[in-house]
Amino acid sequence: MPVYQLTDKLIFPPANLAEKDGLLAIGGDLSPERLLLAYSSGIFPWFSEGDPILWWSPSPRLVIFPDEFSIPKRLSRQVRQKQFSVTIDRAFQQVIEACATIDERGKKGTWITKSMIDAYCLLHKMGYAHSVECWQDDKLAGGLYGISLGGFFFGESMFSRQPNSSKIALVSLVKKLLQWDFDLIDCQMKTAHLMQFGAREIPGPEFQKLLAKSMSRSTQKGKWKSS
């Protein structure tokens, strides 16, 4: 199948037309309107500095159903020890900038470009992008960020400066999402880091069906609180 060239029009091809590796389209921009349309359609941007914007919709899709989330015993003990203090939406720009240099997809986070940082910081100001931060001695030790739409949280990136700090941020995120009865956390692509928490792959068509249903829900927009 061809990779689609986007124009100035706010439109994406159907996600099921993506290549086997998940690549769907090229071009366009990182405006809030296009990003929100992309996520609500099961599509996300992922590209390196100097490359054109690439849009992806992989199948199968790695997801976490919040009610299936499991915490490894050793990590559970560390959570109870309260080694870190955890906040939400306190330092979004610090988190995304840290993810740009310490990304946990197994590679250096060069895909979080300056234009990506600017775009997601704007989404944060608009109330759609959120961060979870772990602090130790008032220093940012780890965290994660993503997009909230309907009953979905679209996870983007995690980082750790201290062991297990990003994992504890994820535990705190899931606790919040369970309070709000969220449907799903989109983890995008398979990683061993997330499989230990009960993440599993589902077929693209199943993901799209769940997504369409969840987009009818209201969005938990605005600055989130830790409690």
C-alpha cells in the first residue's frame, strides 16, 4: 500500500491502510487540531530530527487495560516505601525535555524534536497533554507524559534518572485513570518494559473499535490534580 502524502487539509487516511510496520502518512504539521484528530483516529507522529513528519498506526497495538494493570512485587514494596513524591501536571515541559534525552523505547530520544516539544507543551496548556512526575529531594527523578481524549490515555514517553522512578509514575497514572474509569492506555508499540505491567497486544481493528466507542466520552480536560 502507498504511504499517503498529507496536505494542508485536516484529514488522515483510514488507519487500516497503514503499512505492515505501521507507517501511514507523511507530511502535514503538528498543529493542535491535527494532533488531536490524529490521536482520536488512532494515529500518532514519530520521526527524527531533520526528517519529514511521519504518522503511524501499528497493528497489533500494545495497550494496558487499567483494570488489568499489575504491579511487580518488588516495585509494590518500593511504592509503599514512598521513596519518591509524585505529582501530576506540575512540570510538563521538564518531563518532555527529559524524555527527549532519556527515552525508554530503548534508543536515545532524538525523535522528540524541538517542534514536538513545542507542540505538546501547547496541548498541555490547552488541557489535553498531561505529565506525571516523580521527585526525590526536590529534584525530578523520572516521569511520563501523554494525551488524554475521551476514555483513552495515549502514552508518549517515559524517563528515569533514578531506578524505577518512571514505573512509579506509571503506577500513579493508572491509579488516577481507574478513579475516572478510563477505558485504555495506548502504549503504541511492544516493549518488555511495559509487558511486566500486564500490557498486551490487540489487533488494530479491535483497537479502532474500542477507540471509536471511547471518543464519545467527555475528555478529562484541564490541569489534573495528584489527589
